[in-house]
Amino acid sequence: MNLLYQLTNFLIGTCLASHACVIAERAGKEDFIFTRSKCTNCKQQLSLLDEIPLVSYLMLKGRCHYCKIHIPCEYFLVEFLGGFAFCKIDFSSISGINTALVLFSLLLAAISDYQSKEFDVAFIVPASIIATIHLLVNFKKISSVDLIHFFPIFALFVYEIFKNRLGCGDLLVYLILALYFSPQFANLAFLVASVILIIFFKIGELSSKDSVAFLPFIYIGVVTQLLCK
């Protein structure tokens, strides 16, 4: 039953990730709630069979069903990552729903950051509110170990931002992760993100001259941490 439960959550996660892509693309431009998805090239409205996460991409061989234009593989990867992000969440509990909202909020920001190297702060407002409430409710549970893990990294972030080597958005995401999960969780998520980023540089996928969207790597680090819990 546990495997079935996680598989169901995985499918839910792929659907949420698919919708997150739609929101990130349409936010501030057009309605993303009451209108059907359509091909960005031929503008043809997609059928329900064209919108099944992961499956549709594979069945259509990565091309639009109508105009045959290539669909970026990033959509498939986002849906796949979203499946793993939500597969261990207990949607029947308040804490599980809060975690899902935090993850969805951060996923929106990560997709936007990947697409335009920046993201609308409005995307992480829900996660910020939930993280702040979580801090207030659990303030007395904060230990000296948490503070030791938090302040050195926080100070490093402030220094890097002051030197214009890091964006403020990354600090906001760090604070959300540290306040909602724990400083240890946030530190490990950023460590994983940094290691993956270094690997991309080493294999030549990224250049030192490129402007790098770091948030997608952070999200991968978050998902890795959730799967290891």
C-alpha cells in the first residue's frame, strides 16, 4: 500500500508540475485557470490526451500533435521532478498540504528563474507566509544547533549579495527552506545544488560567462533531501 500511495502521489506531482509550467508561462499575460492549454507555436487547443503528464510527451515523441514542432524536453523533466517532489507527502494532513504549497510555490519560482533568469516574488509569497507561521508556532523548539547551522550561511549569503555575486532571490528561498524545514535541510539542499552546478560546469554544459539560474538546482537539492528523509 505504501508503494501504491507514493505512486499516486507521484502522478499528482506530475500534474501539479505540469500546471506550474502553465502558470509560470502565462502569469501576468493571460488566464491560466479557466482556459485550456494550447501549443505556443500553432495556438491549437490541446486535447485531454495531449495533456497527460509524461505519457503525452513520450507518445507524441516530443512533438506537437498538430504542427509537429519540437516540445522542449525541459517540460518532461519538470513533470518528472515534480512527481518525485510530491511522492512522499501526506495530503491528508495539514502539515502535508502546507509542504505541498511550499514545494509548488518554489517550483513556480524555479521554472520562472530557468526561463528568464529571474522570478516574480509573488510566486514565493505563499511559501514565505507558511514558513513564517511555521517559525512562530515552533519558535520555542529552535535549538542552538539550528542557530549554528543558520547564521554562518546567512552571513555568507549577505556577503555574496553585497559583492553582486548572488541574487536576493536565492537568499529568500534559503530563508524559506531554513524556516519551514530546518537550517540543516536548507544547507544540504544548497550543497547538493552547488555540487550539481559544478558538475554542469565541468562537463561543459555551462560557461563561467553564463548567467546561471541557480534556483532550479536548489529545487533539485530540495527534492533530493525529501527523498532521503
